[in-house]
Amino acid sequence: MDARQSAVCVICFAVLSLTIALSFFSVGLWLVLPFSGLEVLAVGVGIGYTIKRSQGYEWIVVTDRDVSVLKSQSGGSRRYEFQRYWTQVRLEHGPSRLQPQRLLIGSHGRFVEIGREFIDEDRENFAARLKEAIRSGRNDTLSRWKSNNWKSE
């Protein structure tokens, strides 16, 4: 759902919720109206937050000489480049069983976390795929799209 469709959905929800609240208000139950307004506000803020968070992506390009990581979030984008020969992919376990693994890529002490939205199984699969692409040195583009699925282009 894009931003426009989400706005239409929130407006339809607001109209329905406020119509019901106004019917209660008309029979003397006025206390329903402010809570209905708070409900519409909470839904609108939640959907707005979700739309803002879904705009980010990570793009990883492996060439015969280097590995580039482009991370884009709502605040802007950053690009990291590493020499392919020295690039390492690390899968670190969290301090406890309840915390997810961390997937890191980098070299010479400078590492970047990638695949933050993946579940552990997808993180492990992506790490194996990324290690293979780096080891083989073939030109490959690995990306994580808004749907949190990765693919090779």
C-alpha cells in the first residue's frame, strides 16, 4: 500500500469511527466522541510511522574489485565501499538467545550492519549468498527491498 492508499484508508476509517461516535453523541453519550478522536489519531500516527519506516532499503554491489553497500533510510543515504579481497561477512549472535543475530560486512575494523529487518534464517541465507558472491568475485547485485525480500539482479 502506498502513501496515498494509506491516507484514503485512514480517512475512511475516520469517517466510519466518527459517524459511530456521533450517533452515540446524539443519544447523550458524549464521552464516546473524544475517545473516537484519539482512536483515529492513533491509527493515523501508526500508519504514518509504518510508511516512513518502509521507505528504506539496502543495496549491495559486488564487483571484481570492490563491494559497495548503499543504505538508504528516511534521513538520507550512505555509501560504504570495501576492497573485495579484504571484505569479511560476519554473522554475530546476540548476547542472549532472545536477541537476534547481527549480519556485518566490512574490512580493516570498519563494519556495517546489514539485513536488520531479516529474521535469523533469512540473515543466515543472505550471509551465505553474500560470502559466495564475494569469494567468487563475479559481478552481482544483492538488494533488500521494502518487502524485506532479497534478490539477485
